[in-house]
Amino acid sequence: MSHDHAACMAPSLKAAENLGAKLTPLRRRVLEIVLAGHTPMGAYDVLATLARDGGKPAPPTVYRALDFLQAQGLVHRIDSRNAFVACFAPERSHQSRFFLCRACGRASEIEDAALDAALAAAAKRAGLTVERETIEITGVCAECASSHGPAA
Amino acid sequence: MSHDHAACMAPSLKAAENLGAKLTPLRRRVLEIVLAGHTPMGAYDVLATLARDGGKPAPPTVYRALDFLQAQGLVHRIDSRNAFVACFAPERSHQSRFFLCRACGRASEIEDAALDAALAAAAKRAGLTVERETIEITGVCAECASSHGPAA
DNA sequence: ATTTGAATTGTTATAACATAACGAGACGTG
DNA sequence: CACGTCTCGTTATGTTATAACAATTCAAAT
């Protein structure tokens, strides 16, 4: 599935700019890198990409930028992979729920009202005040299943 | 909430023994440690506990045992904490879905038919063949909320 | 009973991921 | 300009996990 990266990056960058003055060049650059990666990237991958720009950044530089972007809902952390992925709809979904394909590596955000309801009901029954969710469903996406399937 | 550890460990140990000969003393010991921890423990915590038995185990020893126990469904990994927790109902639930309290640290497995259905439906709609789930809902449990709440 | 092969564990070293702590510069505000 | 705050650089280290290979165990087959 090819893809116009510039197009998919635009809304997220625009949302980021609307935050105000806090989107520094460094943070913007890190966001661009994560957006362009298009699949979850490790912090050290971001670091390596950043290094190609010329500077000699150290890990804290990247982790701080990622922390900021996460706090703004522009980037999500994929705990099951120690990786970070850009949010392509930062206006809408500020939850962190993903389908992950282990074959192509893609992450797609889940938006599902029935799931919202089931989670809310389960938490209520358990008496839990929810603060944070890590929902990562890993498998093989339809495209990868068909290409690796009967043929190959 | 006090708790009879021996009692809660029994079913899991029994299930483990029913696997057959593969539950070696080391693996059994690691399972006991994780069961006794009663909240998610880091691999290096397990390692330290194991070290008190007298040997001088190295990390791979613990990781291998944990891998085995995970494969048997006796232990689950909590990705959002880099930690491991024993499954207290290994016969029933082989999924990995948890409520986690950030105050007391307890992990409780979610068993909820509506959630099962919502997840299955969402995966089907997305065309994903599910292989693995990481579902970790973190918050404050009812007990901790009441003790830290109006009073303290 | 010995050989053989598979599984388990020990051991050393290192990779991968993440943060603590402190200092220097930028920047707006009073 | 003095001040405080936020951001970023820098050094060092902490934490989590695995690669690679040697040694051991143990059951099965001859």
C-alpha cells in the first residue's frame, strides 16, 4: 500500500502548530521523523535519524522530545515494542489503542464505540478509575495474510 | 486486603505440574517466586530472589524460565511495566488482559464477555488475524481510592 | 550399558532501552 | 537588567534483555 507521506503528515503537523509556541524546532523535527517512519520506531532510531541532520544528540534529547509529544497526544508509545508511533488523528483520538501487524509492522489506531463501552463498563464493575490504557492487538493484517497466504 | 498466599498459589502450581515433566525445579522455583510476589515483578527482582537461594544465576536463567512459563500460560508479561505476573487461573484465561492499580501495584485479570466480543468484532472488521494481546488498563482501584481519598 | 540426541542450564559478554544530574543558553516579564 | 522558567546539551549510569557457546542432564534406542 503506497502512501503520500506528505499528505498524512500534514494534519498532525498542523495540529501540533496549533498548540502554540511550545513546538520548538527540535520537537517538530522529532515529530516529523516519527511521522515519516510510518511504523513504530525505537527512540534510538529517531536518535540516529536526528544525528544525520548534523548534530550529535544524546538519548535524553530524544526522550524529552518524545515525552513532550506524547503529552500533547501527537505521539503514542507502543509498550509491547518499546517504540513510538505518530498519531495521525490527534484531534480526535487521544486514546492509545492499536492493531499491530507483525509482518509489515504497521500500527493502526482502533476507533470502536463498542470497545469503548465494554472497557468503560468493565472498569466500572471493577471499581477502577482509569488513568491510562495500553491496548495493543498484534497479529497479521489482511494485506499481509493474502500475500503470504495461498500463493507464497 | 490480606490474603492467603499458599492458597492462591496452589491452583497454579497444580496446573503447572499437570503439564508433565517439563516443570523443572528451576522453573517451578521461578513460578513460586512470581506467584509469591503477588504483584508484577521485574525479571531482575526474580533474579535477586533466586540468588538468595544460594546459586549465582545470571539473567538468561531467569528470562528462559519466564519464557517457558509464559508459553505455558502460567505467567504473563506486563509490557507497560517490564514486569511479570503469575496467572492465578491458568486453566481458564489464557489471554493477557489486566487492570493495574498504580497505587497498590496489584494486577487483576479482566474476564469480560462483552470485551471479548468487542475485541473480536473490531479485529474482524479490521481484517486482523489476532495472535497476541496486550491489554493493560492502569488506574486506581476502589480500595486505594477510598483510602487515599476524602480521608488522607 | 553405552551411544546418541534433545532439552535444559551455566557463563560470559554485550546489546538495547531509558533516566539522573547538572550546566549553559534562550526568552519573556517585571 | 535581573529574574525565573523552560529548553536543550552533555556526561554518566541505570535498567532490561539477548546472543553465543560450553557444560550437563536425561531418556530412548540399540
